[in-house]
Amino acid sequence: MCPPGSQPSLPGERVEGDPGLRSVVLVEFPDADRAGAWYDSPADQPLKAVRHGAARNNAVLITG
């Protein structure tokens, strides 16, 4: 959690969503290539459609 008026200082690439959202869910992958492969995978596409229709969210790929 970040104090009011601040935001996390992590290098990352937001690949979808609204930058004003503040809740966080972290999913760890062994490396950036596998994270990108998961995000772009055909198996995740139907889940993206559900997610986009049901919630406002961000997806940010962070390395480090």
C-alpha cells in the first residue's frame, strides 16, 4: 500500500487499464519473456474479454 498522494516506484510497462486505479494483485513469473507469453497467450484471450467486461483493472509487467 502506498500513502495517499504517492504511488509505487517500480519500473513497469502498463499494458492495459486505468492508471488511476489503486488495488494491486501480483503474479510472479520466472522472467519477463514468460510473463509476456502468458499475457499474449491464446489461452488468456477469453479471460481478458471477461476481465474487460466485468472490471476496471490495470495490467503492468514489472521486471526486477
